[in-house]
Amino acid sequence: AQSVTQLGSHVSVSEGALVLLRCNYSSSVPPYLFWYVQYPNQGLQLLLKYTSAATLVKGINGFEAEFKKSETSFHLTKPSAHMSDAAEYFCAVSLSGGYNKLIFGAGTRLAVHP
Amino acid sequence: NAGVTQTPKFQVLKTGQSMTLQCAQDMNHEYMSWYRQDPGMGLRLIHYSVGAGITDQGEVPNGYNVSRSTTEDFPLRLLSAAPSQTSVYFCASNKAGASNEKLFFGSGTQLSVL
């Protein structure tokens, strides 16, 4: 069965500091992996997705994630945090083929302080 | 372009009451789905549909019914609300095709069952 584990339910960084949000997955077949972001009182928006074309994936707003098969990880990073990055971030995995039932992690709430 | 529209935004029910959460999309997407979001648990799939007249259960379907009579609409029905159904509900849609298609989310319905 597939699952996603996000390490750290809350992460706090200073403005301008590196953002690192951790995601590990388990899947018996090559997965598709996603990062979604949720701003307060809004639905989720796609940040980036891994589809096996390249292990380093660049997304919107300066975020990127690297797929590491040996570590079963798909950590999200951003070199320099901005106040507007404060939000909740969800890692998700889906099986290839057919309807893409997404399995979401529990989420990591990112706080950015001046 | 409205995207995915959910109504109502907020709802309070008494135990045993019934109600329907509405979801409509104007992107001609084949796939639609309902998720519930609970603290510390991420989003969990309730029901989904791969086209008009076709629905299937997700991870947590008990207590919920759905139907898909048109491509645009995918209502979620609670026949007899229970306090355990207090949650934030999100409707999503996406194009059919590869499993890496991104989901478009509505802004959510916050439901409280007393």
C-alpha cells in the first residue's frame, strides 16, 4: 500500500533562510509525487510534480524538490523564504495508471518570521 | 473562469440532519472527487467519479453518498450527519489521462455537526 510521511507538522524559518520540508513515501511501484500548497481559507494548489522525467523538479514560487529513489524521499526546498510562503504544504503520491487517487501526507505548516 | 465552485462555505448541522454539499466545475474535466481535511491527517478521499454516471468509493466513504448526472456537477450528500463528520470538505476536478494530472480544488466547505 502507498503512504506518505511528512516529518514535522510545523516548521518555522526566518525570512531569507532556507526552507526544507521533508517527505518520504512508500510505494510498491514507481510513483508520481506531488507537492501542494494551501494558503489560509483556500483550496490546495499544485506547487510541483514528479513524473519520472527528471529527478530535480522545479515548481512555482521558487520551490523545487528532488526525487531520491534510494531514500524514498521527495523533499521540498526553497533557498530563501519569503513572508508570503507561510502556508500549509502537503506531499502526495499516486499510482500510475487509471484514476489518480492521491494519498496525502498529514501536512507541514510553514511559518516565516521577520 | 470560475474553476471549481463549492457551496456553501460554512454549514452547521445538528446530529441526524441531512444536507448536500454542492460542487460544480466549468473546465469540462472528466474526473471529480471529494476529500475531507482533518487536523493532522491531511486530505482523505471520500468518493470520486471518472465521468457522468460513474462513481466509486475512496478511502472514507461511510456516511456519504454521491451521484454524477452531469459532467459539471458532483454533489456530496450526508444522509444523517454525525459529529465525526465535522471537517473541511474539498471538491476537486482534473482531466482524464495520465495519473500525473494536477487537481484543481475548490475553496472548501467548513462543516460542523453538533
